[in-house]
Amino acid sequence: MLRSILGMDLVTVILVMFYPALVTPCDLVPLGLHSCLDLTSTAHISTQDTHFGRYIEGSSTNSKGEMFAVNYGNDFTLYTLGQFYPQQRLFYADPVPHTHFNGIRFLNDNTAYTVDAANHRVLQLTVNQYPNGPPTVVGSSVFCGDATMIEPNDLTLSKFGTVFTSGMRMLADTDDTDGDIWSCLQNGEVKLLETMGRTNGIELSPDDTKLYVSESYNRGGTPYVQKIWLYDADVTSGTISGKRLFVDFSLLDGTQNFDIDGMRTDVAGNLWVTRHGAGQVVVFNSTGSVIARVRITFPNPTNLEFGGPAGRTVYIVGKCEGANTGCIDRLEVVTPGRSWSNLQPFGSSTEGCWCPE
């Protein structure tokens, strides 16, 4: 408790000590004496000690809560994946020319998928887990791909291996053909599901029945539309239906000039959304209400993921402020992430969650 109080600003300390009834505790974080609408992450890796380039993206976790992201190295190593927790190290370097990785997800301890925006493909990585050493990629193959894919830009993965991807053309003026959604089944079948404005963040609900997809538009080089759509998802057939609006940031808070980037759900069904340029993560419950805002230490977050040994540390990645390097913040939370939970023996469930203290 003392450590939590020492981390507060003076006004909050006074409220907690003398007017506790005026402070609404935040149930998303341990000892949540702050309001959920005024959370702050802390630096995990800064520009002084980072091994990642400014195009860091696609943070991901394995079953142990070890964390990974793209662009290990510098601006020119877009073909690399790196590990950043518990240590920084090269995880995989692709030999195909012009590879540009933008996201990664683990299906299990021995299989991961990564999207290559430049070569319009999803790679399947074969991973060895060693008892006394870090995980190592021992093979790769094309899982799916199509020359008409716009990129892909990011991906989400069902518990049993159906991949959904987003993609976008970043142009000064966006039209209705500058983004898309695809699915890839385990048998290699590829499906174009929708063409729309540029898509970026993409995530499934904890039960794999809903798909969230962001859509953005530029005008004269400036973003002016930021929406998240919600679909019914059939992960067996790799199809979506029932499109409806989940949130429109122009109506919510007038922040339509800041891009939606990577998104993740926790096992309670909350959607965590990075806002590129706003230096913020916004958290929605499953009905679309804002339940938290997290200020981060750099202005341009690109993605986030839940990891750590209990799946209850949110790692937020993005370009360091004032430097061409990649930074990472962290925030301790109460509820594990969907991706981490899916990799555990009990699966994705709040009731079956193993949450050690």
C-alpha cells in the first residue's frame, strides 16, 4: 500500500488519505487507487537500452509469457523478429528478399504465425522450446498468401488456428478499397472477407465468436475517420457476418485525428486499443463503453499484448520519442490476456484462469 501511495500525485494522496469516498478505485489494476481513466504505464525498455528499431510492432506472447515483437535491430532489419522479455534477443531473421514483418502470434509452444506485409503472405514458424534455454525458430514455411492481399498488416488467431488479417494502403487520401480483411484456414484455404477503408487493429473475442476490426480514412494526409467494427465470426469456416459499429472516435471524444493501431482483448472481454499519436491506450468493455485510459511514455504506440508469467502484464510497443528506436512500456493488471490464456492448458476462461499471486 505504501508503495502505491508513493507513486501517486499529491492530490490523489490527499483524497485517498482524507476523503477516500471521493476516490473510485480501479478494478483493472492491483491496488487500483487511481481512477481507471487516469492510469499510467512505466517504461520497460527505453531508447537508451533498446535493441529494436522504430518500426517495432506486433507484440506477442507464448505460453510462458515470454514476449516478442517485430523489427529487432534497426530501420533496415524489417525482416526480423525479436524477443524482449525476459531478455532482448534475435528470435528469427527471414531469408526472403524484402520481407517486412508486421505482426506475430503463437498457436502453441511449437507453432507461431507472422505476417509479411511486403510479400503478401503469412508464415508459419516451427519453434523449439528448450528446458534451459530460450525458444528458437528451427523452420519456416508459407502458411497462406495471395498476391491481391493489400499487405497484410496485422493478424489475430483463433484458439484452433484460424488466422484473420488486416491490411492497408497508407495514402494521403483513403478510399473504400484501401483496406481489407482476410482469413486463412488450417487447410491453407484463403478468403477475402471484405474490402473497406484502411484496416489495422484486428482481434477476436475470448470465445472466438466476435471479430473487432479498425477502419481509418485519411484526407490530405491527415486521419479524419477512426472506427472499430464488430462482426460475428465463424472460425471454423473463416467467415464473418453481422457487421455493426462498435465505436466511432469522432463521436466518442473527438480524437479521430489519431490512428487506431493494434488491439487485444483480455479474458473478461475488454478490448484494449492503442492510439498512435495520442500516447494512449483506451480500454472498452464488451458493450463499447470506455472503462480505462492509460497514458504511456511515448506518443506513438503501435501494438500491445498481455504476457509475463501470469499473463497479467500489458506490454505496449512503439517508436521512442525523438529517436529512431523502439520503446516498450508495461502495466500490471488483474485480468490475463486472451492470447496468453489460450496458450494455457485450461484455455480462455475467467473461471478457469490460473492467476498466481
